[in-house]
Amino acid sequence: MRVKNIVAAGLVAAGTVGAVGVAWAFDHLYSPIAPPKAIDLGKVELGKKLYFDPRLSKSGFISCNSCHNLSMGGTDNIKTSIGDKWQQGPINSPTVLNSSLNLAQFWDGRAADLKEQAGGPIANPGEMAFTHTLALGVLESIPAYVREFKLVFKKDKIDIDQVTEAIAEFEKTLVTPNSRFDQWLLGKKTALTQDELAGYKLFNESGCVACHNGPNLGGNSFQKMGIVEPYKGNEGVAGRAGVTGKDADRFSYKVPTLRNVELTYPYFHDGAANTLAEAVDVMGRLQLGKKFTADENGKIVAFLKTLTGDQPTFTLPILPPSADNTPRPTPFN
């Protein structure tokens, strides 16, 4: 119903501007990515160090950046992420880029915000495999960290809330403005080619816009994977039902952002689609009941590639050295 309502609203609006304006009638459903606001720079710099510090993992090898690599679109570009002792996780790693714009975090939305999300992987036995207590022990043993935490938070003792708050503050800066699509929305009508504009028109009129809208072109709702046809890769991953306990939410997942989507392959919660063309084909059939021709598929893919924005750039943080009494990693225990 939501797909029909949004598409119908766009087509009705299009009637006021003529056939040429059909796709553009959907423009109000999008907005450009904006730079972050009200950022605490002290927390950002501390959070940046923590984001890259593998000592927050049991092995001393895995950091936040391992699965959300900022050189690779904020993902790891593998089907499902690798955790402690080379365990392969059950789900694809979503991009951290523009994640502050999501209604919730994780595919199933079990974390309300970035701060809540940041503590999860540290204590997950299949990911960083530490405990919050042990992670705090490592940080408290490193004099430079103790000084920086006290400077930023004005407290004598480090706690996990400070750790997750700092990481979240850094992640809020990981936005990607100035994509060619944003330039187009802001009035630069030469920013997109004719094929890309044709792909934008198809994207809207076919119904993709019903779920992929807003500044993040997604991330603002939960939807079932497999509306028209069942999706065969759902086994073992309950989706939103694992959080709500409602059978109606089985196989529902947070709609992923399409920002920087050409960088964040493979696609879907299980990483089953290796290419954008494959993802567009599957989404068309399963969610919309539409079989795109090769030409239509290519034009939609061309449009999706205009969503790549300016990637975050910063000086790689130099992590403070461990002290003699800092607990050493135990990668094989």
C-alpha cells in the first residue's frame, strides 16, 4: 500500500507539470546530504582513535574499521563479516557512512542510535569477542587515553557510556555530501546525463522511491524482503521479528541506504547480490513485481552511481602506545 500511495502521489503531482515532469514530481521526496551539525570536536577526535583501535577486541586484531572500512565505502565488501577466530557472521555489514540519518541501527533495528550500536560489536562473541569490562581495563591502563578521556568528559573514571558516546560522535561526521544527484537536486541540471535521468525516472515511477526516499534514500523504514515473490535467502535470519517478537515482522529489515551504493557491494542483508545490476533485478521482481529489461536495469544502475558523495577524509589517528601493564591480546584462547 505504501508503494502505491507514494507512486500515485507522484504521478498525480506530475499531471500538473506535464509528461516531461513526471519523474521530477518526486523530487520533494529526497533531500541533499548536509554536513554534520553541533559536533563536539574533542569527542570526535577521541572517538576516531577508538574506532581504529583493535585493542578493543579480544584478539587485538579487529577494530570498528575492520567491518566498516572507511577506505571501502564504510563496509568490508564481503558477503558476511569475519569476526573473532575467523568466524563468519550471519549477516552483511551495513555501511557506517551516513548512518546517523537512519531511524535505527543494525539490519533488525535493535539499536536505537549510534551510541547504543557502538557497544554491541565489542561484546559480541562472534565479532570483537571482548567484554565491556575488559575493554575498559585496556583503556584505563593506557595513560594517554586516561588523560584524553578526562579532558573530554571531565570525569576521573572511564566508563562504557563515554566510549560509545565518543565513537558515535565520530561516526556522526561520516557523511558524504556533494554527490552528483545532490548537485542536481540543488539546481545544477547538467550534473546528470540523459541515461542517469532516465534511470531516475524509472526508479521513481517503478516504485523504488516508496522505500528508498529521504536524504539517505533509505534507512528510514523497515520492509519485508520478498513482497511479491518470497526471497529464498532468509533462512536463519529472522530480521525485525527477532526484536519485536512479532511473526508479522519476520524477514523484515531496515531498508538500506542507497547513498554510495556503488561502493558498498555485495548487497542485501545476506550479501547475496554481487553487483548492482543483480540487486536491481532482484528488487524489481521480488518487491515490485517488475522485470526490468537490460536497458532499464542499466539506466537505473547509472542513476544509482550518481549517489556517491564526497568520502570522509582525515588524518589517520596515531593510537597511544600500550603501557607495560596493558593486558595483551589473546587471539587463540
